[in-house]
Amino acid sequence: MAQTPPSPATPGGGAAAGLREAVDLLRRGQVVVAPSDTHYTMIADPANPEATARIYAAKERDADFPLTVFLDAPELLDTVAVVTDEVRALAKKLWPGYLTLILPKRAEAVGAHVTAGLPTVAVACHRNPVLRTLLTGLGGYAACTSANRSGQGGDLITLEDARKQVGDRVAAVLDGGEPADAGLGNTIVDLTGERPVLVRHGEVPLADIAPLIPGIEDRTAHYKEDLKRRQRSTATWRPTMEGRTVLVTGGARGRGSELARVLALAGARVHIADRDPGGAALAEELTGQGLTARFHILDVTDAHAWATTVREVAADTGRLDVLINNAGYFEAENLRDLTEESWSLALRVNTGGAFNGIRAAAAVMGPGGSIVNISSAFGISASDLVGVAYQTSKGALLPLTRAAAVRLAGDGIRVNAVCPGLIRTPMTEGLFTDPLTRDRVRSDVPLGREVSIWDIVDAALFLASPVSDYITGVAVPVDGGLCAC
């Protein structure tokens, strides 16, 4: 946008409203349209639920659609979001500019009415002086969305577009002068999952971000599909775990961390157990979002450590309702190359770890308890893509699941298993970096794609929740039909 002095105007064509008057309107719960770098944008005071509701009404969108938070300075990131040193460095280097970061939110700072109840917040920074003045007047940040009513159309929303589409629904439309070259718009990076993900290419090149955020993955072609799948999760949008205490092993990273996130979002008090001390950061992240989480160091092969962890969980909440035996060891060694060490470790972690967990949890669980073992489709159907020890140890989980289900049924405790196909995790990364192997994983599956982490999460949450309270002793393949072949 041109850096000329603004000449704000009310949509009805009345007397001009200055920036001071616009700030006053925002503080009183009204919505104002102002120029940002590449769009005209509706903004509101994020502390005012009625104001953000007016944005949704003007946008003709459901309140399940989250708004974005615009910040006046990178130092405010810590106020609204849970950030790491890498994110702080990224913001400091590239702010102000064409950048939007999706981050875990601090629930006490950003209300559910802004982010549609999601535990994440999209934070954008902008250069436009009109918008920056309004942000300063609101204490540094505002809730916003572009001023095109449908959310579709050209990349550049002009002053006339804004007046025509939402001018009759807002308190003022501020003129930012003639629009400059819109460029490529904001680069968007999602930092809420296991890996940092590039959501959209924009003015800030990936080459400038990658050195500051190691491991960033370009998912621009698939992100919207992944997001829709995540938002479709029953557990995410219709909590069924309210007030229940859950222990997730192997919860520091990969699918375990996503299970912990969704369980916490679904209302559970989540205890994350892992040998990796990085699980403490995940617990801190969830706590920062206003959710309930605690971390425990646990080696699942150690029966004494299991007893200690379960006692800590029960002492903290007075109960343990759900155990998800997710911790695992993956190897891809064939029969001739398989070492005794790998064979023993796979059995001790994948089978023995679950056995230790079942026995320890059953001692404190009461009626309504649920144990979910994460097995594998390759415990049912053989494949040379995974190792012999892995297949054997995951397969042994299935009779263990059935035996435990029968013996614990009298105590009102259910035991089930989820058997996912091959998924990309830190343990299986090597398989997915080879294009030929990745293509084979997909071609072997009747549904034509590899399993998504959300496929596994939904199956595990279904078996853990009360909606499956008459199901026990089953193994659910989450494999796209692989085991049916």
C-alpha cells in the first residue's frame, strides 16, 4: 500500500472519521475496515466477543472459522502464543513483513471467540501505517480477516471491493491511498505440529526461513486437505473425554504427541510419558493453551518405573481412566541381518512395554477404564518394508489384547488395539525419503494413500472414549484395506 496519509471515511458517505475516532469505535466493540499490506481487512478488538462476532456476520461465515491476530511488534508473540527460541529469532529477523505464523495459543490471552475454540492462533505482522496505528491504539494487536465477504476472489482486496462487499456492515472504512504492487502476499508457516510446515508460498522465500526453522517441510500442495481432515476429527470438535485422566506413552513426538494434543483438546487431563525429555516442552505448550497436561520420564520396559508413573498419575487426579500404549520401537531388518539386540529390544518395547502398562494401569483403573494398544497392520499382514522383529512384536500385541480384555472385563476395563498402516514418523522417516518406497506404500493400499496421523488419532480416541463402551478385545485395522488383500 502507498504510504500516503489516510483519508478515512464512513461507509455511508458521511463526515470523515480520523484514526483516533476509528480506535474509539474499535474499543466500543465495532468493526473497522483498514488497509494491510496486500488487502483491505476487517479488524476488531480481540478482547470483545461481540466485536469478533460482528466480523463473522459481515464475512457471512460460521464462527468455527478462526480469525487471525495482527500484532504490532514481535515482542507480543510471547503474549499471545507459546513460542520457541527459533520462532523468536524468525520473528525478530523478518518482522515487520509478509509473514504469518500458526502457533499454539495462550488461552488466557486469545479467547475462543477469536480462534473458533482451536488451541492455535494465526499471527500476522504488517507494514501499513494505518493498520499499525490502529494496532497501537488497541494495545498492540487485533482480531482480523480480509474484507471480502465470501473469502474468495482476487488476491488484492481494494478499497472499492471492501466498500461494496462489507461497507454496510462495518462502522468505518479507512482509505489507505492507492494500492501498491501486492507482491506475493504473506508466507504462512504452521508451527503447531511435529514438523514445521510451509502452508503458503509468499513474499518471504522458504530459503530465508529454513536456516531459522530447521526441518521445515513444504506442504503447500496438501496443507488444506490435511487441515480439513484434522478439523473433521470427532474428538477435536465434539469432545468426549471431558474430565477423564489419560496416560499416553511415547507421547513426546510423532503420533504420540498428536494423540496427547487431541486428547487434551477433547477435555482430558493428559499425562505424557516418554524416555525423551522433550515431552516436557509439549506439556508446557498444552498448559500454555489453557489445557491440562503433565510430563513423566518413563522407560516402558521397566516394570518398576511403570508402577511409579501410574502412582504419580493417580495421585495427581485421584484416578486413571485411559491408557494408550503408544511407545514403540521400529526396525526394518530382514531375517538374515536381524541382530539379537534388535530382536530383544522390539519384544521388550512393543510387547513387554504394553504388558507392563496393562498390568500397572489395571491396578488403579476402575469400571469404565479403557486401554488402547497401538499395534500395526504388519502385525496382521507381513511385508518386507518393515523388520521381522517389529512385525513379530506388534503381532504379539494382538493375543495380549484379547487375553487382557477377557480377564479385565469383570473389572469393567476394556482393552482394544489399533493396527495402523505405515505412517511417516521420526522412526520411519528413512522409508518415506525414498520416492520408490513411498510410491509402493501408496500402491499397496486399496484406498490409494498412506495412513494419516488423524486416521490413527480418531480410531484411538473412539476406542478410548465412552462412545465405544461395549467394545473390547478387538483389533481395528486402520490401513486403507491393506489387510483385506
